[in-house]
Amino acid sequence: MNLKKLKSTEGYKTMANGIWRDHPIFSMVLGICSALAVSNRVDNAIAMSAGVTFVLVATAIIISLLRRMIPIRVRIITFMIVIATFVIIVDKFLKAFFPTISTAIGPYVGLIITNCIIMGRAEAFYIQNNLRLSVLDALSNGFGYAYTLISIAVLRELLGFGTLMGIRVMPEGWTNWVVMSMAPGAFFLLGIFIWLTRTLAKID
């Protein structure tokens, strides 16, 4: 029973760290390029979040299973090859089934390969832990990244375009805040988000 309880606690801590304590954006300030670039619309943010989460989980599975067979000297290049493989899958999937979104965020999909969240978790966690904990870590970090990106996108799309998922929701006469459709608007909202969440984390 004690062993089961310990494992349960370890898994809980892993999830809690990814979602809150070691949140990839507001705690470690990683992956903010996509937060600034593709969070102008909610559908773009959802697509990028799903892509990053998929690559995180797939990388966690491969690296954790092969961790004892990966030589220390070539671990970084191994991480890059694994990540790049799954990024190509995401890119091809978007081009095949969501061409509009692929066109909108296409250049940034390729940059998932160099996303510090994925590379950082592979180096700091997946290479050192078993499959179960690695997948839990990947899911929690993916969820933490997703809710940040989507939250910013909701505000940016509402204020910048007056729409939500492309549907007009703001009343007639609404004046779009053009700055919110641009990178400076995303930077401003991201700064507020980091300030608020870090303040709450200290309180907790």
C-alpha cells in the first residue's frame, strides 16, 4: 500500500508541476515565440497546442523507452531527430486536413522542433524517468502550454477581431483593437498573464 501511495503521490506531483509549479510559460518562460505569433485566433492556438502536446507525448514515449540505450554524447541530436520526426507528422496532418490553419501557422509548426519546452523536458525528465511518469509530465506540460495559449487567443481574437472561432460575437459598432491582432498585443497580454500567475503561485 505504501508503495502504491508513493507512486500515486509521485504522479500527482509530476502533473501538478507541469500544470502549475513548473509551468512551461509563466514559470520557465519557454515557448513564448508561438504564444506571441499564433495566438491571434483561437483555432490557430488550438492547432498549435494540439501539435505541441502530441510531439511532447510522442517524444516522452520514445525517449523514456530508449533512455538506457541512448549514448550520452549523442543524446541532444537524438532528441532533435525524434522531435523532428513527429513535427513532420503534425505538419503533414495539418496540410492534409486543415489547410487554412496550416497556411496561417505553417512557418511556426516547423519551429516546434526547436521549442525549448520539448527539448527541455526531454533533457531534464524523459531521459531520466520511466514511461508512466514521462507521459504524465508530457501531458501536464502540454495542458499547461495549451490553456495559456488558448486563454491569450480568446482575448486577442475578441478584442482584435470581435470574433471567437471566426464567429462574430461583439455587438455592432464595436471598434477592433488593432494592436491585439499584432505581436505587441500578445506580448502585453502574456506579460499580464505571467505577472498574475506568478503572484498567485506565491500566494499558494
